[in-house]
Amino acid sequence: MIFSSPQFILLFLPTAFFVYFFLNRIRLITAGKTWLVAMSLLFYAYWNKAYLPLLLGSILFNFMVGRRLARNRTAMHSRFSQRFVLTFSVIANLALLGYFKYASFFVSNVDSLLKSHYAIPNVILPLGISFFTFTQIAYLVDSYRGEVEDYDFINYALFVTFFPHLIAGPILHHREMMTQFKSRWTLTTRYRNIVLGLFIFSIGLFKKVVIADTFAIWANAGFDGEGALNLFNAWATSLSYTFQLYFDFSGYCDMAIGASLLFNIWLPINFNSPYKALNIQDFWRRWHMTLSRYLRDYLYIPLGGNRATTGHMYFNIMVTFVLGGLWHGASWMFIIWGALHGVALVVHRIWSGFTIRMPKVLAWLLTFCFVNVTWVFFRAKTLHDARRVLGGMIDVGALLHFPVDGIPTDNLAWGGPFTDYLLRWLPHGLAANALCFGAIIIALAISSQKNSFELTISGVNTKKLFGSFVLFCIAMYAAMATTSTVFLYFNF
């Protein structure tokens, strides 16, 4: 059950909504919150109920440790004792994450290095483990610092499990969420929030089902294929994934915020038109904003941040982004991707020390092309796959002949009769390339417009509501007519 599935939209979400506010209306406030926790756990268990005890155990463990750290600051306990408890609990969380996410990667690399044949059982990665682990580590650190109030277990459990953010973020901070869960203002239906929530959710649903899942067809064909790619097909492949990931993650963030608003809860903005960025630093202020905030506050700054010497600062940047890449998955491709972004940020820092300024168009083009190229490593399964795509992207010899095959047109969410019409008049490959690059141009134009958050700031009028309703109907038709893929960030 994903946000874009009919089961979630037509059954799960309405049930969670109406029962929650019914319980609040008859003044069963604790029961209402417990209901949301139970529905969130059901949402999680739908994927794999075997890992539900893991999530519950993590919540109970971190809640108890957090309370001990927060309360013992006012008692006669030594600083060493508190630091020991924090260190042990953080290591325990990281060990859990490390086993499920990185153990197999570590063992396989050791085997390759030592020529050994040790193997561990294949472990399925529990969904959302990176998100709920990092969220709770931040809670423990803040408890140690004395920045956490005394929260009850139900509010804490809701903070961790609230289904709009549980699987793929955003990475929450207790300060911005606990006050909302404790507030009585959130307990009654707010029709303005319902309208805003449905408006934002509809935009996100369209982004995911119609745009992202369409680009997935071309991206998967290019990255997962075996044959060589020429200039046209390679650029179609890389740009398709660039926009698939953009609209997939942006769509998820919109749907998460929209679904949360139905319950009067504002999730933090996690995505702010990153392809409008004019430099790589601006890109990271717009892409996965809560992860960037987390890495800054709990890794970069503790390492010394900008306070260190210039060389040490550059080292801090590299460490932060290499680990940020590794956070996305146990693969050398993610490490390379993170290292490339770290190098780019170091170069940007050096460039910023000069008075030379690029024209905005050139700055945007350079930033976008760099991001597009590095996404190749993010998507590729092996270095060979990445080299195959990147090699095709510089195959200038393909300019002498336009390809006539290679890009699929089957099962497009939006193509329909238009695809059939093109295929009547053009060779298959030419029509496919025309569709692909036409879609890329449209996607680039869409990503340069106001995002859903900016649209809500200026107010939601009848025209916008009608537009979102049309998008919702198109997306629901596509969701029922095709098999919508899971969100890409579910894999991280």
C-alpha cells in the first residue's frame, strides 16, 4: 500500500481520518492518538509484518533512554554516566541500522579484499529504518543536551510512526512535531487544512503516477539494459532518471504533507524546487532539506563545521557528503555520488572566494548538468553500468545519424492514442525519441514553475481547486490502469 494506490486513497486514509476525529469529538483524545498510532503501525505492517516488532522495540528502547537522559540532567548523576548512556544508545541504533543495511556490503567487500568466502544470510532491508533510526538518534542527542521536554509515550510513538512520514521521511525533529501532537488546536477538523491537504496531495499524486512513473519506463530501459547506448539514448536515459527521481520524491513529499494536513499536522518542507538552483550549495538547500539539516546539525557542525581551518573545513564537507551518500544505501555508487557532491561543494567554496560571478543562465546550466551526471552514479547498480551510460552521453558520433530504436513506448501512463498516432507516421525509435525528449522539455518547464508550497502561499482559489481536481482524476485513472511503482526513497 503506497500513497498513490487506490487502497490507500479510497480506504486507508478516509478510515484513519473519520475515526480519529470521531474519537476526538466524543473527547476520547488519548484513544484518538492511539488510533493514529495503530493505523500507522498497520500501514507499516502492510509491507512486511515480520519487521513490526523491530519498529516497536526501537521506539520503546529509545523512549526509555531519552527519558533517562532528559530527567537525569537535573539529578545528581555524573556527566560521564550520561555520556556513556548516550554513546551506548547511539551505537545500539547504528548497529541495528548497520546490520540490516550495511553488513552484507561490508562482508562482500572484505571477501573481495581477502579472497575469502564468508557469507551472511541475505537480509531484507526493513522499510523506513534509516528514517526512524536517524529521527530517534537526534531525539537522544537532544535529550542529552537538555533540549527535550517530558513527553508521554503515546505522543512519542505518534512522533515516530505517524504514517505520512514513516517510510520515506521527512526526517523529523521533535521540537517541530511534539508541540503539534500535544496541541488541542489539532484535535478538531479544520476545513481550510482539509482543502489545502487535498490540493497538495492531488498535485503530488499527479507528479508520481503520471510523470515519474512515465519517466521510469525510459530510465529503467536504459540503465537496466545490456546493449551500448548512443548519444541520444544515453541522454534520454540520464535525463529520464533525473526527472523520474525529481517528480517521484517531490510527489511523495507533497502527498506526505497533504495527508498530514488532513490531521492538522504540518510536516516540514523537504523539497523546494531544487532544479532551480544556481549552484550546488543552493541545490542542497532545496533537495531533501531535512536530511541536509540533519547532516549539518549532527555531523558537520560537531566535526568542526566552518569554525575549523580551511583545510579541515573541506575535510568536514567531504566526510559529511560521503557519509550522506552511504546513508542512501550500501553501494560504492552511492559513495561515489556523495564524494562527487562533496568535491563540488569544496570547489564552490573556493570559487565563492573570488569576485567573479557567472551569468545566471550559465550557473543554472552548469549546476543542472552536474546534478544530472552525478545521478547516473546514484541510479547505476555497478560502475560498469554508470560507464555505459556516461560513455553514451559523450558519443558525439551519434550526431551523424538519428537512432531508430532503443526507447520503449509501451505502457505509458499518458501516451495512449497520441503514442499510437505518432507510430503511424514515424519509425518506432524516432517516435520514441520524440516522445521522450518532448516529455523532458515539458518536465523541465514544469519544474521551473511554482511548486505546491508556493501555490498555497498565494492562496487556494476555485480555479486552483478545479485544476487539482482534474489532476487527481487523471492520476487516479492512471493509478488504476497501470501498476504504480513504489517510491524510490522507499529503497533508502
